Amino acid sequence: MPADTVSVSGWGRTAPTTARLVRPRTYEEAAAAVRECGTRGGIARGLGRAYGDAAQNAGGAVLDMTGLDRIHAIDADGGTVLCDAGVSLHRLMEVLLPLGWFVPVTPGTRYVTVGGAIGADIHGKNHHASGSFARHVLAFELLTADGAIRTVGRGTPLFDATAGGMGLTGVILTATVRLQPVATSLMSVDTERAADLDDLMARLTATDHHYRYSVAWIDLLARGASMGRSVLTRGDHAPLDALPPRVRRHPLAFRPSQFPSAPAFVPEGLLGRTTVGLFNELWYRKAPRARAGELQKISTFFHPLDGVPHWNRVYGRSGFVQYQCAVGHGQEEALRRIVRRISERRCPSFLAVLKRFGEGDPGWLSFPMPGWTLALDIPANLAGLGAFLDELDEEVAQAGGRVYLAKDSRLRPELLAGMYPRLGEFRSLREELDPRGVFTSDLSRRLGL
């Protein structure tokens, strides 16, 4: 197996650590890599899109699973796919869209592996309607610490511990996923502006159930009467009769847009309050007050940043922190306080979104909960950022909310149990399944998972 000692970091590029990177190409090689992890253990890694330290393992092994990328079987009638865990959502879209099927859940990037999608129990713009990714997984094969390969079905403790378990129960090898039928590869999109946070929440509450997908870009630099002003974008897969005649000839074509890569070197401070403030002002003003039925590519609607390779470089060498929290229904005042704190702190975030979550999913460490979720990016070199985010964590915890482990890089471990009530069960199952701590990561050490 190819193996190198390399520096490994999350997508936020904030806290790289050195590990032995192993690249298995077969299930047997993956099992051998697990057996040979050594005292510092190992952790599976996909395409590296977790923002924090979930797929890092200082001094240990990191298993690059992207070499296991076969699609084994597609049921084009029943709408399921059996594939290796190293297959990306991008590859699934390339193969499945021409057959009239789409992945059931996609986050803001399609460069996520199926194994990573289960391990982080990813969510998308359709959580209020469709739940998170693991809800659509029928079964998976899991390589556990004892070297066994177990077939894990829905409704079992091992399934629920693995969904959202950040790779700490074992290495996912294959998965069977239920798909979403579509008639075209275009989206029918409605866009509208919301004047402030209360206006936005009222619109989402009143009409979100009319849409499969819904998300709001929120201006977190706006203050006063405009605090929380937003651009609300919602839609569904376009039916065939909505397409112009020339497009109707190839309704399921998948042609993502591609732009030049972000430069390797970007000056520090490029995304400060002034530049982000100007961007936010322009973005809000250029959005239509109300527009219905616009046709957009799937890549434009779901993954606009994927068109710019290495877009995370624009934050400079210091990187950035992606912060995502959720609070439940009935905690709208807590959400207002959080947005107000960010606004008053003048955090320069131009990739900030607010969404509604639907019913929670069974994963013991799955992030979504019924209510609201706010995600924002912040340059890591912002003065006083650590203390400020600690304050936000306290606000979230007091409201009975939680932060997303797939994006976290700095949460204090004493807050974790309150945010994830089934943490004790997760730890107990891990101790039983993996008493030697074979599967470990920088995240698990930091939080005592």
C-alpha cells in the first residue's frame, strides 16, 4: 500500500497535524491498514471536506478511502445504488442523473464521499422535507476494530452510532443508498429578499413546506433595523414541461460550471470587514425582491463554490473557522441573540446561511434537530475569535442546541454531553466495540469521544 508521512488538515486549514497517510485499494488492504495502525490508531478520510479536525490523526494513521470508488450496482427501477464508500457524490451525479435519479441529500459541496456523508450524517437544503443522509441509507458494510466486516442495517445500535459518529466506530466500505427520482437536471427556483431576521423566519415558517429545498443567505454584518436581512432561495427539481424546447432534448445532462482555481497565495486580511461588507451589500441589492420559476443548473443551485477549485485559499494561510449551530423550535429568541452578537461583533462572513431543520434523525451524534440552523465562516485570524465563539457555544448550550462536529475545531469538551444527550451510549458502544481505541482522530482526542 502506498503510504507517506504528510501534513493533514481540514478544509478550514486551521490546525494541520502530521500523520501516516495510507491509501488502500482493496477491502483486504483496508483491513491490513487497520491492523497496522499502531498505538496512535487510525481514522478514515474521504475528500477532506470536513472543516475541522475530524479526519486528522496526529502521529497516527489516516486511511485515504478515495481509492475504493466502485459503483457496484444500480437498481434503475427501484431507485437504489450500491457503491464503495470512497465514491463521491459528484461521481454519483454523473452516473445517476442520466438515468433519472439524484442523490437524496447533498450539502454545499458534491465533493464528499458516501462514507463521509454517513460518518458526518450530512444535511442539505431539504432537511425539513427529507432529513439527513443516513435516513436514506438502507445498509452499509463496516470494517470494525477486530478486523471483522459487518453488514449493518437500519434500526440497529451500530447503525445509529455510525451515522454521525465521525468515523469512530469503524471504516465504512460499502453502502446501499435510496435515491431521489428526477425528470430533469435543472432546478426551478424562487428567490425573494427578506428585510430582517424576523421577516425571514416568518417567511420560512409560513411557506417552507411548499418547497423541497430551502436556504437563506444572511447578511451578518447588517445591524439595527436591517439585522439579519437575507436572500431566500427555494425550489425543486424542474419538471420536463418547464424546460425550453432546445433544452428538452437533453433534459438530464449534467454539465457543472468550472472557473479558474483560487491562487495558491492570497494576502492575509483580504476578507476583512470592509471587503465582506461591500460584498454583502452588493449581494443583497442585486437579488430580486421576488422572482419565481427561474431555471438553474443543479451545480449552480446546490454547489456554487465547487466551480472554483481550492476556494478555501481565499482566506489566506491562516485559514478560516466554519461555525454551525442549531437551536430548537421555541428558541427563536436565542437565535436572535446569537445573530445580534455576531452582528455587533462585526464578524466578516460572506458565506452565512440560515435554514430550518425538520425532524431529527436516529444517529446518536447526528447534528440536525427540529428547529433552526445557522452556519457562517470567519477568518481564523480575527482578533478574539476563540473567546467570542466560546460565548456563542454557551448561548447555544443554554438554549438546548448543539454545534456540528463535522465543522468544529475548537468546542470545549465539557459542553458536548449537554449538546448530544446520547453521548454516553455512543461512548459505551465504542468501548465495547473498540476497547483498544484503534479508531481515533484529533477530534476524538480533543472532545473525549
